[in-house]
Amino acid sequence: MKIYSLLFSLVFTTCIFAQVGINTDNPQSTLDINGNLSVKVVSLTGNSTGNQTNAGTTVEIDDGVYISINPQVQDDTFELPDPSEVPGRVYFIRNVNSTNTVTAKIVTETGQLFSSGSTTSGSNEIYLYESGSDLRKSVIVISDGANWTYFFGLL
């Protein structure tokens, strides 16, 4: 009986610490990909509500990794999910509207949005727009389980 317990323990321990390699025979991480990675792309079109804050006027961001948003009016609102329900989730969000005056407002009703270098002052909204040399068309947001941290990028 002791031998069966020992064999079961060895097999079970090996399964727990298994690493998966794609295109590699020697994975160095839990998931080790030696090649290109494609992620789900989702396109969301604004609902032309602009500055309204009534219930049902926002477009929810709840799927995908790379999100192409297309606001229809200034401050068309797109809402991130509750960060406590998606800890560790990362979104790459890009305003694909080519009109300079059309801004996208990214909001969160739960938690706050913190700039990557900030720890003391968060907000409930950020804007994606292009205005002269001020180019904020792309943002990366990461959930820490309580709030979202954001980085403006050149996606």
C-alpha cells in the first residue's frame, strides 16, 4: 500500500508542476511560446451618446484582448469591467476613428484608473483622442484586482 501511495504522490506532483511549451522542447515558464502569439480582436462601435451618464448609454468592454473602439461622437463612453472580477486581465484599446474631434471616454464604475507612475490619485475616466501633437489614441489597461492601471502607448 505504501508503494502505491508513493507512486501516486510522485505522479500527482509531476502534474502540478508541469510546464507547457509550444514549439519548444524545453519550456522555461508555465506557458512558453516560441513563435508568434495572436489574441482575440474585438471591434466596438460607440452608441452616439456622448456626454450622457444615464444607465445604458455606455458600450461595455468585456471580451477580447485587443479592442478597436470607434466612437461616433465626442466623449462616446466605453466601460471597463469590474476589476475585482477580472484580476490580471489586460486590454489593448485603440481609438480607430480618424476624426480628430471624436474622443472616446474610457470609464470604470468600480475601482479607479491609475496612471502607470501614480499611486495616490486615480480617476474614473480617461480619454483617447488626437489633438495636434497630443496623441492619445491607444492605451493599455491592466487590472490588479481592485483598480485599473493604464499606460498610453503608440499602438
